[in-house]
Amino acid sequence: MTTIFDGTPTYPGISGDRARVTSVEGRVLVRAIDMQAEEAVTIALTPMQAAELAGAIIACAAKAKEYPNA
């Protein structure tokens, strides 16, 4: 893992996957690690894009909570 993510919180996923978020030089970086495939991807977003993504995650989480078997 790159040093920019050292010390940032880790968000564990359902199947062992992990995600981390940090900001560097005005960008929001999201790193997702697929533990089974042993692959990682980092995406860089503007603060506006990151806020829109966060809003979409919240909306989807609310929907999944409301309809857990959908």
C-alpha cells in the first residue's frame, strides 16, 4: 500500500475486502482492495465528485437497508 494511505482508517467489506480514503493535494483518494483477487485500485476525485459519490453511497445504503432481499 502506498504511504499516502498509512494511518488512515480502514473500512472492512463483507468478503474481506477493504477500503481507505484520504486527501492529497486537493484530491480525494479512494483505495479499494479486493482480497480474493489480490488486486487494488485507487481512484482520485475532486471534492465535488467525492461528495456526490458519498451521497450516492448513502442513498444506496438506505435503499438496501429498507429492501434487504432486493
